[in-house]
Amino acid sequence: RGHPWASSLDTFFKNFKKDNKILSEETITLIESHLENKKLQGAAAVINDALRDIENARLNIAVTGETGAGKSSFINALRGVGPEEEGAAPTGVVETTRKRTPYEHPKFPSVTIWDLPGIGSTTFQPQNYLTEMR
């Protein structure tokens, strides 16, 4: 006897873009195999494992923009850190960030926010910026 959600899962995975990098080709194939063989618990277990892997994945966010636009202040706000607190990104009215600097989010340790120097300054010209920031 089939479950109503089983056909929805089957339809979803048949239409899922194979080039999507959220789930590996191997994971998608394994889920499809379980669904084709009516092994819903096996499919659910593979999906749960994939979701756990996604939850634990590292997330790097780069903040870029013109010099003096407030990138470091924005990063401090995202992290819930005041500019005077230890570990805050230094802020100022002139070019303050001179090298790319990582800041971990205090509540989400797998999230790193990168403070990048301002683009378009005499130090970081637009044509070389992406290469220099890696």
C-alpha cells in the first residue's frame, strides 16, 4: 500500500536537476533506487543524512563594496557585535580593511563572513580585485 507522499517524492526526484550541487549524483541515485523499490524508510534515511550534511556544511560569505561604504559595520551588525567589542571588525571613515579578514559568526560556527578591502581604492583596482581577493 503506497503512501500519498511517496509519489510526491518520486516526482520531485525525477524532476530534480542532476547538475544541482546541493545533493550529489550518488545521493540522488540512492534515493531514487529506494523509491523505485518501495523502500521508503531507506529513502527517508538517505534524505535525513543528506540534510544533516547540508546543516553541517561550511558557509563562507564575502562582503565587498566601495571603500568607506560600511562593509565592516555591516559585518559587525550581522554578527551582533558592537564596534568597540573584542573581535569586532575595525571600522572607520577612511579605508580601514587592508586585507581580507575572516570573522566567524558567534551563533553559527559553520558560517564565516569575510571582510574584504574596498574595491576601487588606489590599493585595490577593480581589474585585479577578484584575483587579489581569491
